Amino acid sequence: MNRTDLMKSFSAKGIFNSRGKLCALPLAIMMAVGASGAANAAQFYTHHVRAAVAQATAQEVGTLPSSKLMAIDVVLPVRDQASLDQFVAAVSNPASLQYRQYVTPQEFTERFGPSQSDYDTVVQYLTRNGFTVTGGTRDSMDVQAVGPVSAVETAFNVKMRMYQHPTENRQFYAPDREPTTSLAISLWHVSGLDNYSIPHPQYEKKSDYAAAHGISPDAVVSHATTGSGPSSSFLGSDMRAAYYGNGSLTGAGQTLGLFEYYGINTADITLYYKNAKETNPNNLTVVSTDGTSTSCTGSCDDGEQALDVTQAQGMAPGLSSVVMYVGSTDTAIISAMTTTTDSNGVLPLTLSCSWGWTPEDATTLDPYFEKMAAQGQSFFVASGDSGEWTKTGNAESWPADDAHIISVGGTDLVTSSAAGPWKSETAWSDSSGGISPNDIAIPTWQQISGVITSTNKGSTKYRNGPDISANANFTFYTCADGSCQANEYGGTSFAAPMWAAFVALADQQIANNGSTAYVGFLNPTVYANNAPEGTTYTTTFHDITSGKNEKFSTEKGYDLVTGWGSPQAALINNLAQ
């Protein structure tokens, strides 16, 4: 029997889970396949050891002190992965009878979440091993805890080592082996075991772009001539005028969520609106998901956080609430975004992330991404500002190349006048996109005939990105750290919250129609509508057909620079049907 047949046989016996990862094996089978080490690794469905550690490209320089406190987040797996996969596929498929028949967070837990018994078992295990439980719920599928390094090493059978980073001038800590436990149940992941990858915002400063391309900042083409902000820079309201127009939808009744690693100095939002001579919506709520500070003072930079807020508010000025979810680990932030409501008890339906980082395992957040889709939440992620997705370097493509999110690229927008309509648009040269460096399988909606072609040079095996795009050139007005800048910053960071707010307008239209069939995970719908056999593409999207990034060129239809392009106002009614 060859390896493929062996895996099929094991899958039939339930030895491999629905993602093809090895589950706990009976001793006899372990011995039969020579997998004596697999049983330990099978305690978690994801892996945790960094390649630099496993391949010894990072030199070990010491150990973490045993008394040093560490904050971790233990994630439990969903109960029925196969059923969840089927439900998400159906609820996102326009041809399905289950299309947009979403569940609430509580209903999700009852159908797919961990059992109360399993959740309590994990809490007790951590407490027994010297941790203090600080957060998490059964609905969020995680247990947050704080404990000394000695507790981490005992609970998860690892040694916490210090290493010299192979590509950065710093040291990082990480476990020396895959974590295991003495529990009878398998777990999904443990966040916080290493600091190998430091998340970075997906925006870029014009001077940095110029230096990277060997030109003067003054030589960078900006097109900042028609904005209504200082020095003709674009305000968030200009993006609304360009992509939506003067319609009556404002996002009223809708809540929008922002993914952030640091808090914000709200005085920067006040300063932005004062200088822009616009009214501050004053609808921002900042939530700490794991005890991380919600303020940003001293050496903290709130540039990303502030621009996310003003771009969202500019596109949808009537949003009931903008909730900023702040945390130190990705799982803590994401889990809160799927369960924590605003002050009115409303779960955000549109979500935005403008950060990039390299995960230990590219499937880490998939349960939460699928949960979002099951609950009718639309999650937009900036595709990045390096000009292409690559397997090496610091231009992290993840989570923008995950198949369960909506990846947002960048364009260079020109409007007819200040606060005026769309005039023209080309690709932004630093818009990241391409073929998944994490080898994420191509989703079904990218396999539709005519999407991936020899012309756009996409992959028929792996996930391609971005999906959609919006303005990202150095044309914006921004305020951060107590000062403001015109036409100095750009990036797909601006495009992601812009899109989240645009879809909030569509969700408002759906609510106005008396429906709860919100937009949710829109990729299957958009790809089906926009493929060659679709009939709405030219009226719902601006097809970007000029310009390129570092590796790919724009093409008619879908391409790996701007995806399907930027939105037209008619897309709102199209998505609201």
C-alpha cells in the first residue's frame, strides 16, 4: 500500500481530520507506520515550531528565565470540522438554499464549538499547572492565561529557548519542540509561545517608497490634486464620494470592527476632524481583548489605528459604532471579533485588518474565519505594500492570502474634483498580490471558468490574491502621534477599512429591506457574478486595466494586482439582493 492509499485508509478510520492533519493514533497503528513521534504532535492540530528553529538557521543563545511571566491563549478545536466546512460553503453560495441563513455566536457554539466539558477541562488543566486564567469563553473557543515560563514548560512539555533572529537584528524566544499535553482531548493551537514575527501595519511612507526605488520623494507620482483635505489630499469622505457618490446610505444601524495590535490616542481623531473641517462622528469604542492597553502614548505609534478609523468613518459617516479590538495575540483579537458586541449588544458585521505577520501555522485562524462566514461577518484584509507576495523577506502575505478572507489590494485613484466623482484609476505599483506563499489551496470560487487564465498568470493550484482593491496611493490626509500629514502615507491599509465601510452600506440597505441576509463572506458571490458568464461586472466594479506591481500586470477582468477592481455604487444593490 502506497502513502496515498495509506492516508485514505486512515482517513476512513478517522485517523486524519478534515484538513489532512494527523489525529491521535492507537499504539499499534503508530508502530505500524513508524510514527512514534506523531502521537505527541497530534495533541495539537496546528504546528508551533518555527522553521528557523527546526532547521537550526537561528542560533540558540540561551533560555527564558523560569520565573518570567508569559501570556498565552489556548484555542480549542471546533467539534465537527466537516459539518462546519459544509455549512460555510452553503451559507456563502448564492446557488444554495442555505445562502445567507446565518447563525448567532451562541448557535455557532452549540453546533460547532467545544463542549462545556472540554472547555472546563482545559481551564482546569491550565490552573492545575500553575496558570491564572485571565480571559476567553466557550463562545470564543479560547482560554487566556498567564503563568511563569516554568508553567509553560510543564504544561506543554517544551523548553523555552532564546534564539538570534536569522534576518533581523534581535533575539526571539520560541519553544524547542512541538507542544503536547497530558489531556485526553486534542487542542487547536497555543498563541504566545514565540515572538519570532512582529506584526507590522500595511501602510507605507512616501519617503520610504522613494528610497526603496532609488528616486526622490518628489518624483513619486501622487495624483493628489483633487482631494478636499489640506494640500489637496484625500479625506475619507472623498473616498465615499468617489466610490459611492451622494446616495442616502450612511451605515446607520451598522457596527464595524477593526483589528489592531495597539491602542489609540483619540486626540488624533479629534485633530483629524478639526483640520478637515468635518464633524467627528464620536462613535469609536476601544476594547482590550486580552488586557493590552487601549491607549497609545509615549513610543507607541497609532498611525495605523487612526487611519483605519477615519477611512471607515469617511466612507460610512453614520455608523452606529466603530469597535477597535486591541490585543497582543492574533487569536485573542480574532476570537473577540466573533463574539464581543458593541455597547448596544450588536456584533460587527464588517471587519477590517491592516496588519501582516508570519504565523507559525497558516491554518491557525481558519476556525475563526469560518465562524465569521457562518455568522454573516465580512472580513477584509490589506494585501500588503511590497509589490508582490513572496516566500522570503519581511513582506508578510498572511493573513491576506488565506482562502477564508477577502483580500484587498491597492490602486491609484483620480477624481474629477474635490469631493467629486471617480474619474480614472490605475494599479498602485506597490499593491501586493500573487500566488499564496503559504501554499494555501485554491478555493472553489477561484476555480470558476475564466477567472484564472494564462494572461493573468494565476495559479490553478494555490490561492490567488487580491480579490478586490481601492485607492492606496500617497494621496491621503492622516493624523497620528499628535501631528498631521498630507500626501505622505499610502498603502492597502487604507483600502481595507474603506471596503469594510462600503459593505456596511450594503448591510444597511439589506436591513432597510427588512432582511437579515447580510453580505457576509462575499468572495463566492463576487467571483460568480464577475466571471465571464456574469452580467453585472462592468456596472458594479471599476475594472483596473492599466499599471502593474513588481511581478504581475493588470488585465481585463481578474488580475493579481487589483483583483476585480474597485467598487461602484451599483455594487451595493447587487450585494443587497
